[in-house]
Amino acid sequence: MFMARRPSQAAIDRFLCESRDLPLSYAPIGIVRDANGSRRLDEKTVAIGHGKQDFERARAALTAWKQFDIGWVETFPPRAPIDIGTVVAVLIRHLGFWSLNGCRIVYPVGGHSDVSRFGFAYGTLTNHAEFGEEIFEVFVDPQTDVVTYRIRATSWPQDLLAGAGYPIVRILQARFRRDSAAAMARATNNNGVCA
């Protein structure tokens, strides 16, 4: 849904309510996790810390949706539970207008008891401007203790406006990956500097 100005909280709440029963806009679930080379994948992987404490901070940051604390993208509800089936609205400000897009968490990466990998994937709903799936995960290398954040996605236009502006969409997607990685580094490190 594209808008000329920022939607009110009431409009965002209505959008979320209407999104809860919508189906995913793509199939099968797991197209990013189980990529077989038939789809274009976009990925950004960056070191954001070192050791168990940084991994726990990174896990907490993902749970609190800190990867979206970038100024021009927001999620609603702001700290939604990281559970399969949770629906979120992603509000994006770009090029002088706003878009509101529905997503649903579709599977976990690692788990709450996993000491080396944690994250989740969400998929687009039929009210999203694109079709696709995205993974947000943190993991620690058992050999080096380096904590890494990875964002991995595949998508293609669903909305006519997203299709017409596809080159700009690709630039915004790359910007989101870069800004998201920087947000995770800030959230994980006390001084905001990547390890």
C-alpha cells in the first residue's frame, strides 16, 4: 500500500488487523533458506562482535527488531514476538512517499537454546509491494568466536509501482541491508564499532 504521507497509528493498526488472515504471496516457504540457484539472492554478512556476550546482545537485538532501527523503515508492532505466525507491518519512507507492507514470520533459525545461531525468516503477504522472503540471523564462529549478522533475501515486484520503479527498489534494498547491518553493529557493541 503506497501513501502520500505517513499513515496514522489507527491506519497502521487497521492494516495489521486486516493482514492477520492474509496468505503469503509466494511459495514455497523456505525459498531463501533452501535456495537452489534458481532465484536471485541478496545477502549481506558482517562481523558485529566477538564472544558469547556479543552473541547474546545480538540475539537480544534481533528479538527486539533492532535491525530495523535505521530511521526510514519501521516495524509495527515495534517489538513483535519472534514466533512463527506473527504478523508485522513494515512502514517504509522513500522518495517522498510511504509504503506499508505486510509480513509473517515463517520459520526460526536456530532457537532459544542454540548457543551459536539465532534468527528468523519472514515472508511477504498479499498486501506487500513485493513477493519474497527474508532471513535475519546472527551466529558465532566456533573457531574464532566472531559474531556475524546475516540478512539474506529474495524478492520480485508484486505491485505495479514496485515493478515500474524496480531499479530504484533494488537500490533501496541494498541500502536497507547496509543500514540494517550498521544498526545490528550498534546494538551489539557497547561502542558501536564492528569487531
